Amino acid sequence: MKQELTSAPILVYPDEKRAFILDSDASNFAIGSVLSQVTEGSTQEKVVAYFSKALSKTERNYCVTRRIHGNADALSRRPCNECRHCEKSEEKEDQADKANLAEPTVKQVFVINRRNESEPAVGIVENHQDISQSQPYSWFHRWTHAELRKMQIDDSDIGPILLWKEVQDSRPNWEQITAGSPALKNYWSQWDRLLLKGGVLYRKFETDAGDSELHQLVVPKEIQEEILDKSHNHRLSGHFMAKKTLKRIRELYYWSGYRGHVEKWCKSCDACASRKGPRKKANASLKQYGAGHVLQRCAMDIMGPLPVSSRGNRYVVVIADYFTKWTEAFAIADMEAETVARVLVEEFICRFGVPEELHTDQGRQFESELFQHMCRLLDIHKTRTTPFHPQSDGMVERFNRTLEDMLSLVVSENQKDWDAWLPYLLMAYRSAEHESTGFSPAEIMLGRMVTLPLSAQLPRLPDETDSPRKPTPKYVLELDKTMHRIHEIARGKLKLASDKQKKFHDKGAYNQEFTQGDLIWLLNTKRKRGISPKLQKRWDGPGKILKKLSDVIYRVKMRPKKKPQVVHHNRLKPYIGEDPPLWLLRKPSISEAPQQTVTEVENLQKQ
């Protein structure tokens, strides 16, 4: 609406030779005015400019009439000051609406004449036609019969049919059109449905209900794209998909192959592609990664922020072992790299040993130089998830949700004691049987069941209290056999659980293969302050695939001066538009080609 009010023909350029009219109105908080003119050859007023002014605290106490009169001179001078060629010459008061209002709204009309004919107007663009053509959306152009007839005659497919229609009623012989295009033959086959109206070729079309007959304009190739643009891209068309756009077009227009043209036009619309998702959502097949022994692969994440506890903690560092499912959680006050690294070393590594691999997301504390240096120092193979794809670290993400559920059931109303409950909840989790392994994390990690306070309620049996203690070497051998047996069973069950999970996941998998150089859209997961995500475009782009790093990982470039980024397959969809930015069409130089190290490839393959 705002753009329409500030575009031709509602808004016009001022004419120095004609009088100006200032129409003012006031509310409780502001006063506004519209500068207008009666243009040449018309009896209606046309808007030249809009003005408004907020009322001061004192002016708000005035009655409506005083608000108008008190600001009348300023409002009348403001457009004159900007145009610098007007002066007030006559004042009229319009109070026609007073009879119907409890507190009448006073309107004053000021007729403003030119101050000096020789003084040029500042900021007035004289070429009105060029400015109107520069607008991306303008009112529909109305073709004349002469224009349509000329375009149809000049069209190589429609012209012969129109000329034949004017000189004969019967269909031409097949020999006359056998060398013509498929479109010409299509029009020839519909000879009986074609008719002339005012020298222009139309086609008879019966509605789906069969109760009326429409006459469709046979559209020449010269204006087919313009009709597609107005029927789909125009602000009054709504960017609907092919079905609704096709129905709108066929009520007025027809040309050979128009159905395919409409479908292709709608699919290649960049505005639609930036907002609407693909018909089938991308979902790459699940990649399996199995851990075969303790601390072969660990995951680490930070949960929070949570309410600040009475001990000053706000976050939780979660560390989990992929094989045993043993999980540790430590409350921390901040999530700086130094704090996180200290917790990992002092609380986990000093107790259980150094893990071979450590998998994290791309949080700044995990990507910091301090944390990376610590991993190199301890010979830890560091891997990471792809951005905005938490499924790459699903085990620890799922534990975070479980921990949140358990905490919500035990914390007090002020939620300041959540960190005091962590040790108790972790003991409960480690002693419970895990669905994937069939054992509790404590059994696989420690080789024995954890004695719970619940067992203290039962009296000990005589054979338990009187049985002699086993020698240490024998106990160690039996413990080794027990853990070996538990680990073998756990590995088998983990494999079965992994296969079951992959089979279930891959039922809905849909892989869209991309190759180097393909143009793509990237799912936009960023949120801007002050911008509603409901009205935000969901896809960013178009961009380009620089390199395929694995079956589901790609390196892409979304802006000419922006660094490439590594993204997951599920955040991509193909670009099928016909007008990509020019920078996407040029070939990258050797210096711009991404160089992938062997270590990076190995990390991404494991992701």
C-alpha cells in the first residue's frame, strides 16, 4: 500500500505553472498534510508530496481547530521550503464533516501559487517516463487492438493463422503448414476454436463447470514473459504456485505450450525459492560410526544457559563415552575455553584417561586456539559437527534432553539448586540399563554393578557375609574375564541397535546428489534481532558447490567476498532459476580453489 501511494499515477511531479493545494488534518498526537495539484487535462487532484509533524506536549492540549490553525503556517511553508518556489495566496476552511463528529476534525485547504517563475524547482526530475519505467512494479499496461494485432502478425506462429482466418473460413491444407513449427501446427489443429475480434486472434475456452465460454487472447511470443511476470511475480498475483497461476492465466490468455511455460516459470522464481521449501525435504542416509572399546571416541557439549544457581553456576559441561555410554556432567559458571579445558583435564581425563577421539560442535570455546592446542598436546584426535546440524552429535544431545527432564522433576521452585542434584541424577543414569547395549554404563565401564542405596534396605545373606575374600590376582583375572564378556555382548548389541536405527532412519531418506559447480540454496537458520522469523526468507542464495568432501558434506560459497563454509547435505536444495548472479558463472581461479588437507577429510568422513 505504501509503495502504491508513492508511485505513479497516484503520486505526480509538481507543475510550476499550476496552483498547489495543501490539505491538512490533525489527530490527538500529530498533524499531517498532503500537497496536491489539479493536473492538466484532469479535474481530479493529484498528490505531489506528503508531510507530517508530531505535536508537542503543549500542542496536544489544544482543540482540533487550534492544532490546525496553530500549525497551518508551518505546514504551508514546509513544502514551499523544500520546493523553494511556492507562496501561500489563499486560505480555505473545510468543515463539512463537523455535523457528524462529536469533536469535529478541521481541514484547511491552502492554495499555493508560484513564488517566482524564473526560479527553478529544486529536486524535480523532468523525465517522468524514465522514472516510471525504473519502478520494479508498475500498473498493468493496457494494450490496444492495433498493438496486439501487430504483435500477432509479426509472430511466426500466430501470424499465418490470423491472416488465413481473415481470408477463409475453412482450415488450410496440411501441406501448407507441414514445414511449420510445432506451435503453428497446434494452432492449426484448433482452427475451429479460433476467432477474430477487432482484428485480433482469440481462442474459445469452455470453463470446467461448462456453464460459460471464455475468449482467450492468443499471446504472441513477444509478451509471453510479461504475462507470466504479471500473473506470478506482481504484487497483486501473490507468487502462487503453478496450479493457481495457470488457472489465472487461462481465464484470459492462451499460447501453445503455456502449461509447461507456467510450471517452469514458477519453479525458477528466485523469490519463491528463497521462501518455499522443496516438495521433498532433503534427508541424507544415516552414516554409522561404531566405537569398539572404552574411550575410543568421546563426545563433549555444553548445556545451558540455566538459571544462575546459589553456587554461581549457569552451564553444564557434558562428556560422554560412545562405547560404554558413561556420562559425566559438571556445573560451571561460564563457558570460556579455559574453563571448559580445565574441566575436561582435571575432572575427566585425570580420572578415566585420555580419549582417542573427541567430538564436539563448533562452539567458539571448542574451536579456540587454547582448546586445539590442548588436544594436540594430549594427542587427542579432535572432530566436529557441521554447522546447524546437531544430529551429528546425537548421543550427547539426547542425553542433554534426558538430563533436562530429570532436573525439572527435582529442582525447587526458584530453580537455584539444580547443580546440587547433578551427582545424584548421574548415578541414577549410569546404573540404569541402556537400551542400546543391554547393560548399564557402570557395568561396561567398571565391570560391576553399582551398589545403590536401595539395596541397603535388604539384609545381607549369610553366605555373602561369611564368604572368604578372593586373592587379588584371582579377582583381577575374573574381573578381566567379566569385562571382556560384557564388552563382547555390548559390541554386538550396539551393532544391532545401530543397524536398526539406520534402517528406520533410511526409510525416509532422500539424497540429492550435488557435484562441484552446482548452484544451490542454503537453509537460513540465522535469526536477526528485530526481524520476525515468520516473515524471514528461509533460504539464502544462490550459492555454489566448491567441493564435495564426503557423501553428505559439502564446501559451499554463498557470497563473492565471503569465506567458504562447510555444510551438511540436509541444508541444501538445488537452484533452478534462470538468472543467477554473474559471480556464480565465472570459473574460480587456482588461488580461490579450496585446498583440503588429509586430516580435514578424515574428520569429515567420520562426521
